[in-house]
Amino acid sequence: MYLRRVFRASCWQGAGIPRPAPCAAPGSVRGRRSGLCPYKAVIFDVNGVLLPAPYKVAADWEVQNCIPAGTIQKAVLAGGENSPSLKYTRGELTTVEFLQEFGQQCFEIANVSVPVDSFLLNLIRNEMIKQLPIMAEAVQCIRAEGLKAAVLSNNFCLLNEESFLPLDRKQFDVIVESCRTGIFKPDPRIYKLCLERLGVQPQESIFLDDISQNLKAAAQLGIKTVKVDDTEVALKELETSLGFPLQGFVPYTCSVRPTMGIPKDRLQKYLENVLSGQATGPLMLRQFGHGESTRTYYVKFGDSSLVLKKESSNRLLPAGPAVAKEYRVLKALSEAGVPVPTVLALCEDRSTLGTPFFLMEHCAGQVYRDVSLPGLQPSQRRAIYAAMSQVLSRIHSVDLRAAKLEDYGEHGNYIQQQVQTWTKQYRAMETHVIPAMERLIEWLPLHFPESQRMTVVHGDFRLDNLIFHPERPEVLAVLGWKLSTLGDPISDVANNCMAYFLPPHFDTLRGLRKCDLGRLGIPTAEEYSQMYWDRMGVERPENWNFYMAFAFFRLAVMLQGLHRRSLTGHARPAPGESCREHAEFVADLAWDFAIKEGFRVFNSLPATKPFIRPYSTWARLGPLLTRSYVTQPHPRAAHAPKVPLIVPPTSLLGTAQGLYCKLERAMDVQWGHQISRHRWTPHSLLEKSKVTVQSWLGSVTALVSWARARASLPHASWHCRDRGSFLPTWTAAVTPLGELQGRRQTCTLVPKAARLCSSPGRSSLGERSGAQVPSRASVVCLAHAQDTQLRTQQLAVVPGKEPGLAIRGSQH
């Protein structure tokens, strides 16, 4: 129970209550600076730990109300197992009954009427609602390091049946309240419940409390314990166990990691020269993010709050601009009116900190990590997205000549260079075959934009790279310029729109997929991009899907790089996060957009172009009783198809749709086998399929033999589609089905040139001379004898990701 627990705390030592001996912590402690921190969670008690102890409030209240000193304390501690406080803790008394019995007990002690309800109200309204600032900062530092924070409280319910817990619940990952669970400390079950919700083992957690009985129960389970008699002393002990400081918290920062430290003495000397003695005092360092190619630090020197960005000697990712180049663009954009941090100085002398670095002013504000903007009103969310679109258009509207940025990057062919760079990076980081990436690597170079504008491009423009004003939808600064250069601005827009297609639980870049955007007040992807087109005064590009495919392709490469580094120990994914699965998921998204772009190009082909050319195949006896085959154009004119050329698999009839699904699965198996190291060994499933096909061919042979007996002319005809000038060279392979005397034949058309096919066994949509066609369609044409009039429908299925493609032919 709340009262019993808080009044039995060590804060009553001055009243003569002996201080219990602290419990010994099991096991040794390894600080983070001597290795990885062995702890994953810190569990806090509330009263006397996170909140002040109530003894001063009780003493002051007794003086103000002329109550004998120590009355409240004696009433809380008296009664043993049948005390009102303990009975209330066990749920044997309601709140009203507890107040009545506790007031009666106080009256028996003081021999005067004691308004206990007034005392509790004063306790709640005053001292107990003020969380200790030093503990609040410690909780923030703990969570900034990636550890979880939990509250484990023997609290009570108010008269309205609401729990009394005057804390900011958002600061904690887990909150376990005894009034909700019906379990109270020191019952071991409540500790196990807290550990279960945290998802950690007992030896991976630390528990802070000021009551020895509670600490002993936790220690018996294997939990590391810290006795809180003095808050500052307890925090020092906690710092030693965790291995990082619990003071000096700055939003979006963590303590400097051991392998990324910088010499403070040389930095302080440099700052004294740069700031010309304007700042004096102790130097404090913290670190932003988890960058590898560049490292960013928060520097507090006297009254000055600065940000230091320096190069790293170990670059595992594609290197963006050097810090000197980033310093230059920030300075130029600031003068051009783009909201960026104000740069102060550039140091290229490696003797100072080992690598070049530059200083800029720290910009305090709000950074939104979640693109769904929880906690805001719908109108505020829309205003935030409008402000983001506006600042992107300002970046792309900078006059390169006036800003002296004409040589900031190479002119032209930005997309081509980017695809080459990220393809090389993917090959260097490849750990396993991702089929969608293989297809994209072949597909992207065939679909480069014919023309590209040239502006300053950010390279990583997204919501969490913007600092907003804390009270209004205004962008104060744009961060993350390490990938900036001169290039195609549409790539920035596509990169900014990726969040619309990623799921909310995607840890790498949280998205809005399947979110109710109308209810949230967030514009759709089309509405948001249209904001940009309207501000720039341009039309939405026709090949927008290509840019989206490229954006997701690049993100997939980054995720693959993160997966590769996690395997080598250079990076550790968050719990429950799989960089490998994320890379594959994003690659599939990129391929989906590639298919959509293929549909667009294919549908844009002129309708008047003839798509069908009829042919005839004849079989005749040669001079030596051998059979010869000849294929020649049919004399009749070409005709246009009466059915749509392209239909999605969902529009096919049941049987055809089932065949499509089976073929897609078979192609997936074939493709995976062909790119594996066992590709020279026949696949068991494919061998089984061959046996099935041979059995099926036997049935067909019997059917055709029956048709042969009734047929009078050894003539068979078939049709295939010729795409004209935009098709690669095609070859026809004609295979007789047994001794059929040429009456029944199967013709499979495959592209001789593989440039339109992303990989063997996979289909894609390619583009040559402004057109796209399916690149690996198999057309099976069963000819018929004139007298049987056997009718079949040609069906060419192009398997792939949704929406897929099917090509219909004429019936004959």
C-alpha cells in the first residue's frame, strides 16, 4: 500500500527508525567502457526513488494543523498485519473504509480528530507530484543508450478508482502497478511480471528501491539491486554499474562510445582560439546518432552549445561529401536563405583531432521520429507535411551560380552515376542472393530518364532530418547533408515519399502503410508530391515509378550494408529487427514500382501498330524419307487483337489464374536454383515436374494419334505475336511430339538477346527505343487438324510480383 510503503522508507531515519543494511548484489559488474553493458533494463520504485519521500510534507502538515508530531508516522507503522494500511494493500478495504479506519487509528494515537483525507490531498497536490529532476534526467540518459526503463510501484487508487502515479508515463517502457495487478512487493510474482513485460532476464536488469525487504526479494531472483538512501549516492552506484553518465542529457544524443572518443584537451584548446575567449568552463561531450562515415558530437563549452562533425577513418558505407564539402554547402545554403545550421569554423588540420572537422551552432527544436506524428491534431499534421514540402522546394530553387555551387557536383547523368555507385556497393556488401535486387540491377540501366534537371539535392531528405519549431509548423534547420551533391531533384521527392509505402513497425524508417491518412490529417502520397510540383511549377513526371524504384533500391543497399556489418560485429540491429529481411522486403517494393513503370510504358505504345503477324509451319517428306520443317508468313493480312493485350492475373479466369500461380512458383524455384551454388545439380522438384510432363505428353500423343486417324491433311498452323522493332531477336524452337508426322507440334519462343530479361528464369518488363515488352514469355501453340477443329487459347504468362502480367492471343 502506498502510505505504508512511503512511510516505512529510509526517509524516516531522522525520526529514530533504524536504517536497514543494503542487500548485496550478486555477480560482478562490468562497465560499458570495459566492454558491452551487460544490462538491458533498469527498474525504478516510485516513492523515495523517482518521487520525493513524504516525511517533510507530513511534518509540515502536522505543524500547520496542530497535530502532535509523529502522529501520521506512528499510525502507518502501527497495527501489524491488521493495520488499515496493510489491509488496504491486500484489497480488503475500499478507499473510503481505509480513510475511516486510518483516521480512527490517528485519533487513538493523538487523542484529537485527524483529517486524514486533508493530509492525503495535501500530500498528492504538493510534494509528491514533483518528480525529482535528477532522477528524470537519469531515466532519459538510460533510454538514450538503448536500455529500457520500468516502474514497479505499490501504488493505490484514488476515490475515483484511478491509480495514483504522478509520472510522465511516456518516459518508461513498462509500468507495473500493484493496484492494477493485485500483486504487491515483495511478492516475487510482481518482479517476474515486470521482467516478462520488459523481455529481459533477471541478471540483465537493475532494481532501485529504498526498502530492504523489496530489494532482498529482487536479489533472490538474480536481479542486481541498488539501495536508495541518498539519491545522488545511488545514482553514482548506478553509473558505475552501467558504465555511462546519467547527467547532462541532451535530446537525441547518447554518451560518447568508447571507440569514438576524441581528445578533450586538444578540443578545448581549439575552442578557446575559435571562440576568442568568449566561452569558458568545463567541456562536456555527447554523441548524436550512430553514423560510421561521419561522427557528430554535441559540445557544451561554458555557455556555448555547439555541434562538431568530423570524418571517421573507418568508412564501411559509401562516403558522402567530405566534411569540407559539407561545410561549404551549409554555408552557401545559409546565405541563400535555406534553413540550415549556422557553421562557425572548419579545421582540416589532422593533428588537432585526427581527421578534419567543422563546428556549427546547436539548433534546439523538435525532431519527429514517427512520420504518423502521434500527439498532434490532424490540422497540425497537415501543416507539418506542408512545411516539409515547402523547404524541399526551397532547396531545389537555389540559384547555383549565385550560391557559387556550380562545381559542387558533376553535371548530368546523376541517376546513372548513382545506380553504378550503389550497385558496386551492393556487390561489396552482398551476403546472399536477393532475386529482386538482381532484377533491378539489370532493369534500372535500361530505364534511365532521357533528361534530368540539375539542382542541389539533399540525398537523404526525410522527416527526421528536419528540426521544427516547438510551437509552430516551421522548419528551423535541415540536417543530414553528407549525401548531398548536384543532381536530379525528383530523386529527393521520391526518397521523401518512401515512408508512404513502408509499414509503421519498420524500425529503419517507420512508414504510413495501411494507416488511415484521412483520419490522421496527413496528405496522401499523391497529394504530398503535388504540393511540391505546384510550388516548383512543374508537372508530375511520367516516369515517377522509376524514381520510386530507384529510391527503394538504394535503401535496400543501405540495409544490406547494415546486415553485413552486423555479421562482422560492427553494428547490432535493434531487438526484433532483421536487416536481412528488411533488405529483401524493400527490394521487393522497388521491383513492384519497376513493374508499374513497365505497365505505363507498355500501355503508352501506339494502338495502330500491328501486334500480330501470322505464320504457318509445314511438315513434308524429304528426298530420303526424312522430315523437313519450314516456317513462312501466312499470306493473309495481320489483324489486331480483339481482347486487351495486358491483363492482371486477378482478371484471369479460374483455371488460367491457377496456372499462373503454379507457373510463378515454379519460376521462383527455378530461379533460386539457377543462382545457387548447386545449380549444376538437377533440382528434385524440377526433375519430378519432368516426369509429370512426360506422362502428360503421353496422353497428348494418344489424343493426337486419334486425331491423326481422322485428319486428311498433314497441315498445322500456329500464331505468335511479333512486337516489331522494339523486340530483341527471337528464335523459334520447334519440337515434334513423337512420330506425329508434323501434325502436332509445340513451339516455344524465347528471347535470344537477354538484355530485356533481368535474370534467367525471371520475367521483367524491359524498354528499348521507348517501348516495353515481356521478356520471357512462353507461348505454347497447339495446332489443330482441319477436320477435328480442336480449339485452344494461346496464353503467355509473365510471372513476377503483383500486379503481374498475362498476354492473351487469338483462338483458332
